Amino acid sequence: MVDVEYKVNNIVLTVSYKDSKFNLEKITSSLEGARHDPEVFPGVVYRKTEPKASFLIFESGEVNCLGTKSIEVAEKAIEGLTERLKRLGFEVEKPEVKVQNMVASMDFHRRFDLERIARNFRNVECEPEVFPGLVFRIKRKNVAILLFVEGEGTCVGARSEEEIEEAIDRVVEVIE
């Protein structure tokens, strides 16, 4: 990989507790840090501090885990949630977990001429009057890197660190 530093800032995972239904009122009243306002949002918002993670818990047994910076921390947080649900009397098995999105910030250690890149390459979007960066889409992946003049970027849509690294390599390969 080229000399680009990156840091994962957020991971979003779907967590499926197959054949489970959740009583959201019971969860809200039993888990410290859980909130439920069905007029605003159909699920329970549950924030954990150790390990730090947030969950969106739905009656269907589906859960979204977000706010972690590594897969290992997310897995630990999901294990903790599963144990809490068991203690509350819910019959849950080990859930099916899938990474949906990883967001990473990066520093390319160089400035970019965004207008030149936009003129010379396909799969880019640059509208400076609407957005101060350039959107660089990676073909065959649902990954995009937002590039900024100062040489910083944000990667969205990746499902693994390998996809983040591949996207960085592709950007460097194309613009050099």
C-alpha cells in the first residue's frame, strides 16, 4: 500500500437474532441507557459505554450496531448485548453479523487539484459550488472516497479494511 495513513472512525453492522422477537418496552425499562419513543423511531436506541457502541434494536429481532472503530470491539459489544438479552429472558442464539459500512478518514500527505482530477478521470463527481470535495467512486465496489484539496479524504461504503486499502491504492494509482 502507498504511504497513506488511514483510521477507521465508524463501523455499522447488522445483527440478526433469527427466530427472535423483542419486547421493546421490556428492553427499554431493563437496560440502562436504552430509549424508546415509537412516535419518533420504531426501535430502541441503546448506548453502551464498555465497550463503547450504540445499538438500534427492533421488535423483529434485527439490530444495528454502530459507533465502534474496530470489528473486534463491535464483536465484544454484540456479545455483551446478547448476554444482556439472555438475562432479560429472551431466547437468543449467537446472531448472524454482517458489516454494512466502514467509514475511515485518511491523509494522502499531498494537495489535490480537484478540478484537474475531475476533468481527466471517469467515476468522479466534482461540484465545488455544492460540495467542497471530489467524490471518487471505485468501480465494482460500493466504495467511494471523498477527496479534499488539502490531501485529506474520507472512505465510505467499505465492508473491510482490505476494501479501504484497495480504494486508497486505486485513487493513488489513478491520480499519479
